[in-house]
Amino acid sequence: MNDIIQRLYVTGYQSYELGIFSEQDPKVKVIKNVLKRELVALIENGLEWVMISGSLGTEIWTGQIINELKESYPEVKLAIIFPFEGFGSNWKEHNQLLLSELVQTADFVDAVSHQPYQNPGQFKNHVNFLLQHTDAALVVYDTEYPGKSKFFLGDVEKYLEQNPYELLTITMDDLENSSDFGDSV
């Protein structure tokens, strides 16, 4: 890392992309442990804000980790930046509850578009906002296992052509090397 990362966007696989349909799935613990290790290192190096969009999976788990880490690192803050108003309102009740709990504990919550979902342009505006308001992104993603995050990574590559930005990744190898994740896939 060249400079101190003060504002980080964390994203990656959604739970269903990993075949995770319960918070008790052993894979969740592995992913959270690897995310926590990465986040602690960044916090100890000056990270102040972690931003998520509130998507199920990597982003929700990141929010939960930040809330846990606030006990030891009260200087770190969680921001939830939704792409549009009402994000997640059509999810199953349990998933809405996970998101609602994070919203209540976040240090900052807002939406890039203050309208309900209207068109895919809202997602593009959301990504542009995140790239312009963070120093780096931490993405749980592996090119061998494509998922929705490939679109975000494509936007990061374009952004990097004209802007300084740090892209950090956690791959399947990173997860597998951290424990017996491979046995639980």
C-alpha cells in the first residue's frame, strides 16, 4: 500500500453466490475471519471509514465485523450508502432484519439516489459515488468464480486509468488457505 487508506469500500460475493443460505453456515465464519484479519490490519494502519451498500453476503458480514471491532477500535466508522431508497425492502423478512440491525448501528446512512429503484443507471451512479469517496476497495472475489462483483471490478479498472485507487482482493485461495473452507464448499 502506497498511502494510508482512510476510506474503504468493501464488497464481494452475495451469500447465494456462495451457496450460503444460513448465517450458521461454516463458510460464513471463515469469510468473516479473513475479512476481520484484513480490516484489523487496515484499521491499525489508519483506516477510518468502512463503506458498504448493504447487499447480502460480504457487505452485511463486513458491517457486522465493523460493529464488533468498534469495541477495540472505536475510531473506525461504518457508512451504509444505498444505491437507491428502499434498497432491500423486497427481501425476505430475516434478511431485512439483518440489514435493519446494521442501519441502526451505522455511523452514517444515506442513498445515492433518493428515489426508489427506477433503472440500472442508479447502480452506475452509486458505483461512481463510491469510487470518488473512497481511497480503496476490498473485494471478496475470484475471477475463476464469477459473480455480480465482476461489474464493479470492471468499473474499478476504468476508474484506475485516470485516478489513483487501491484495489485489494480476497480470493478463494485466500479463503481456502485460511482454514478448511474448501471442505465446506
